[in-house]
Amino acid sequence: MTDAHQYIHGIKFAVYGDPDYLAGYLSFLLEMGAEPVHILCSKGSKKLEKELQGMLDGKFDSRDARIPLFRFGFPIFDRVNKHRYPLIGYAGVINMVTEICNKFIDIKDDTCENRFFELMR
């Protein structure tokens, strides 16, 4: 996936399939950075529609609600080398705390008045 995502990232796609496979195909293509245009299902249901819509809404919900989105685990393809950070043990906790704290520092820097902007904390 790491070697191939550069060829798929940003590509618009349409996908058609059976409900048993469609969610997996969509999830995979989204993780690779592709952009869905049409999603068609041979035997769709309201339950499947809700599941697929949930996959499409994920990252946008965070932005729309102005809530920070933290990326932990594997795979992460919309950030560089995030999959290389240890997430277990002592080093994992340090990485997690660092990521969370720095995100909130970034938000504070982005939203504060100029007179409260600090170049060093």
C-alpha cells in the first residue's frame, strides 16, 4: 500500500459492487486517498447506506465541527510517516501525549490574537 498510494491518491473513482464487498472496497480506496464520485450497490439497504455514509463523513465531521482529529494506529495515509510512530509501551505513550499536546498548541497559536501569540512556549 505504501508503494502504491502515490498512484491512487487524489484519483476520482466510481465503484460498483455487492454489499458484502462494497464497504471493503470503499474503505480501502479512501485509505489510499482516492476520491469517490459514484458508489453503486447491486442490493443496497438503508443499513449499508448509513455504513458507507459514515465512511465518507469521518474526516469531514471533524473539520465541520472544528474538533481536532488525532491519527493513531495503522494505516494512516493522509500524513507522512505516522505509521512509523510506536503506539505501545512507554515510547507509545510519549508519542501520543506529544501529538495531543502539540495539536492543542497549534490550535491556540492559530486562533489567538496577535498580542498573545508566543514564538516560544
